[in-house]
Amino acid sequence: MIRTLMLLCIVTALSLASDHLIAPIPNHLDVDPHKAELGKKLFFDTRLSVDNSIACVSCHHLTEGGDDNLPVSFGVHGHKGTRNAPTVYNAVFDFRQFWDGRAKDLQEQARGPIENPVEMAHHFDRLIPLLQTTDYAPRFQAIYPDGITPTNIANALAEYEKTLITPNAPFDRYLRGDKEAISPQAKVGYTLFKTKGCILCHQGMNIGGSMYNKFGIFVESNLTDMGRFAVTHKERDRFFFKVPSLRNIDKTAPYFHDGHETSLRKAVLTMSEYQLGRKMTQADVDAILAFLHTLDGQLPEGIMPQ
Ligand code: HEC
Ligand code: HEC
């Protein structure tokens, strides 16, 4: 009861002052073109995996939502992971990387999958000598004085990922002043997104990706994944996950850290019940879905390598 009252007060205060909580993403980020090109080559290269079977792009499909549309991902030798692959699109705008935020930025993140035993299962001390025998050697040398190192591989990948942004979504155009860019129903949805309290957590440039929060505030969820608790071992972090971005959300099913929900409609209903302690009418959900559809941005040009 007290929780509900507190939430209602916060939500009312916020909805009065929440217009600035979501910002459009920039149309372009400055990148070092040589590093980004090298990073792109690495992103598509299966040689980064121990048996040459898997590249970053195998789990982060760039012609679609930047994820793999599976509940959890499969790495080398068919090894099954435990978490849903988030999109790489707009990841650069997130305040931390991974569902539990264990990497502080893209560069720190990029080292993870290469040595993760259920993903690419390689080891830098074997991978680097292999890459030295390829045309990567002169390419790295031309950019990085110390040549091919784990740090430089991650640096190039991270630079490339800065190009993986999806600007100019109808909602971004709306925020920039084009009031006709989204439908009347989507406008109702945006208002509900604020007044119901979704924006308490899904805010910032990515409409998410700016904080952690608990999955299951009003309804106990029986999760096996402890989320941030596994990183910090602090009781208050149990079942806390990075609030995911809602950009391009209609392209990145299935949903949640374990990918258990295939329907976006049901994911919204779950959020309403678990995070806000309220049921939603069909019309409210329809409007929120119409709003969420306005978050699809433009994919970068020339996604696939030449
Ligand atoms: C086998 C599938 C697989 C491969 C290969 C893979 N990823 Fe991922 N990626 C995932 C999964 C699953 C997660 C979420 C893991 C977690 O949160 O614990 C993830 C998370 C990420 C994130 C964090 C996004 C966010 O919102 O937190 C980025 C960025 C990323 N991967 C980039 C890469 C890059 C770069 C490579 C290649 C070096 C790569 N991935 C290879 C499956 C994969
Ligand atoms: C108290 C914080 C909080 C509130 C309020 C909240 N969410 Fe979430 N949302 C989260 C967290 C945390 C997750 C990730 C949960 C997980 O996978 O464990 C999430 C996940 C989602 C997802 C799935 C995203 C994906 O990539 O898997 C959708 C869709 C979503 N929220 C929409 C909404 C909508 C719509 C509302 C309002 C009705 C809302 N959320 C309210 C914190 C919140």
C-alpha cells in the first residue's frame, strides 16, 4: 500500500516534469574511420572463435534488430548460453554493458565474448599469434604502434560499434519538433508511458540503458539469474538488471534477460504488473505498443562488408 502511494506520488510528479527525460539520439557519431573499418572486419570474422565457426555477427544480426531472435544464444560447438543477446544497435549510448552491467563500456565488453567458453571460446594468447600470420598484422600496425593486442582488438571493435546507431526514428523526429511524425494513438501511448511510470526506468537517450532496476517489484519473480547480485554480491542487487533500451524493440523479440517472452504485448503487460503493480486495459496496451513502434530508427548504410 505504502509502496503504491509512494509510486503514485513519484509518477505524478514525474509525469508533470518528464518531457526532458528522453532525448533523441544524434544522427551521427564521430569515429576514427580506420579503426572502425578494422573493427567491422573483426566483427564479421569467424576466426575470432576457437573453431572458426562464429563471429560477433552470428549472434548480433545487423540486418535485423542487432540480436539473434533466440531466447538464449548458442556459441561454438552448440554450447547454450544463459542470457538473451541484447542488440548491439545503440549500445554505445548505454551507461554500462551486459544485462548485469559488468563491463563499463564497449571496449571492456568486446573482450568478453572472445574468451567466453560458451561463446567464441578462444584465448588471446592463441588467437593473437594466429592473427599475426594474416593481413591483420599490417593493418593493426598501421593504426596501433603496438600491433595486435587484446586491448587494440577491443578498441577497434568498440570504434566500429559507434557506427551501429539507429537515428531518426519517428519518435526522435517528434522530439525534435515534428509533431506529425507519430500518430495520435502513439501520442496517447507516450503520455501513458509517462503517467503509468514506465519512464521512471526507461529513460535517457536509449529509453533505457541508464540505470539498473529490479525485475519483479510488485510480483515476486522466481528467477534463477541473480542479475547484478552475481557481480556485486550485495543483497540489494538481487534480481537487478540493466533496464534495457526500448529502441527498435519490435525487432528484438524474444524479451527479457532470459528471453522467456516472445510477445511484445505480453512483455508490456508483465512490466505493468511486475514493475508498477497495476493491470492495463487493452486500449492502454495498444497505445503503448503504437508508441513503441515509433522507436524504430534507421539502420546504418552499407551494413554488410564489401
Ligand atoms: C554466442 C553468441 C554471441 C557472440 C558470438 C557475441 N555475443 Fe555479444 N552478447 C551475447 C549475449 C548473450 C549477450 C548478453 C550477455 C550478458 O548480459 O551476460 C551479449 C552482449 C553484448 C553486448 C552488450 C549489449 C548490452 O546492451 O549490454 C555487446 C555490445 C556485444 N554483445 C557485442 C559483441 C561483440 C563485439 C562480439 C564479438 C567480439 C559479440 N558480442 C559476440 C551473445 C553473443
Ligand atoms: C521499476 C523499473 C521499470 C519500470 C517502471 C518499467 N520497466 Fe520495463 N524493464 C525494466 C527492467 C529491469 C527490465 C529487464 C527485465 C529483465 O529482463 O530481467 C525491463 C524490460 C522491459 C522490456 C523488455 C525489453 C527487452 O529487450 O527484453 C519491455 C518491452 C519493457 N520493459 C517495457 C516497459 C513498459 C512499456 C513499461 C511501463 C508499462 C515498463 N517497461 C516499466 C524496468 C522497468
